[in-house]
Amino acid sequence: MNVIQRLWTWRKERKLARKKREAEKRQRKGELRYWTETIGSIVLAVFLIRAMVVEAYRIPSSSMEKTLLIGDFLLVNKFVYGMKTPDWVGVPLTRMGFEIPHFQLPSLSEPKTGDVIVFKYPLDPATNFIKRCIAGPGQTVEVVDNRVYVDGEEFERLPHQQERPGIKPAGREDPGIRPRGSGYNTDNYGPVKVPEGHYFMMGDNRDNSSDSRFWGFVPRENIVGKAWIIYFSFNAYELKRRIWRVIRWDRLLNAIR
């Protein structure tokens, strides 16, 4: 018998032995208990992977256009900034639940300027937001005539970010801007220094973005993960017009930068 035949026979014997063990286990436990435990194990594994390693996320608003569009579905890498055990248990699709003790493993890297990040909204930690990290601890952010500067250097402008007329003059405060009474607006903001353990986030669509200019800095513990890849993109606006364009094929499997 040659080597290939021996390997084939060994593989076949292992497969038969595995089937025999599964049948004996099923007979010992009973069909209902066996399948309940099997399905429960699968559900638990999926839950742990989703909670600690990678999670799907859907873009609900236009604040990150045109980097991310409404209807984009993303995978978020939760491992790179330090994998966390679940910190909350509740009823799916509701806000009913409670916090549980948790811990975080060491991170592979810290969030840095330019990363697209999913985080818990500081004013409502039950809600996830996605923005671009503009600055980290100790850095200074300033917006001058709708141009963003970090530590005195202009933050890289994306190709789709165009100049526009009608810049709001410095001193004309926008409603809701922080800090109150500062005279800041979305076009002329700061300078502000990011405190230790916090990050300054902004949407790429700066004229239509609820971000750190309005609700403040994001604590490090609120960061969920780094946006990784677009695995699906659905354009609901095309449903009644050109149904063949409902799926944005050109965006599938695009890495997020």
C-alpha cells in the first residue's frame, strides 16, 4: 500500500470514528439535549466573536460622505485597539439590560490621526457612532475657514472635500457648539487641546456632521474598533427608479481609509 492509499485509509477511519462518537454522544444525551447544546455552542461562539473580535455595522447617516455612504455595511476590527469582553447584557433590539464586569486585553496599536473609528457616543453610550479621528491626547485642533489644522499643520483634505462659498465668520457662534459662549462655529473653531485619554472626532462631511465640535471629546474607553472593510452596500433611493443600481457593486470589499 503506497503513502497516498495509507493517508486515504487513515482519513476514512478517522471520519468513521468521529461519526461513531457523535452517534454515541447523541444516544447518551438524547436528540433534544444534543441539538440544544450544539446550537447553543454555535450561538455562544458567534456572540463572543461579534462582541470581542469583529462586528458588522451599518452607516445610517451622511456624516462620513463620501468616504462612507448611507447603506454601506462594514466590518469593524475590535481586536486592533484591544479586545474587550462584553460589558453589557440585554434584550436584543431594545435598551433593556444591565452592565456587567469586563476587562480589556492590551491593544495592538492605539487610535491615531486619520483612523476611521467606531465608538460609543459620549452622550448616549448605548449608541455607536463612526467618525474619523482628527487628533489624539495632547494635540491641538483648530478649524480656520473650514480647513482643519492639527498642531498647526493642515489636516489632509480628501479629494471630495471641495472649497465652498459662504464661510461663517469667526465669532458667530453656532447653536449647540462646545464650549458654550466660545463664539466658535463649524467653519472657525478653536484652538482646543485634546485632554489625556481622549480623542477628537469629525465626520468627513464636515458641513453635515455631529461630532466633537458639538458633543466634546471621546474617552479612550468608549472606542469600539477600527472600521475595516465594506462588505455590502445598498442604495435604497434607487428602489423606485433604477433597481439594477440598488447594490453598489463598485463598493463591495473596499478597504476603508
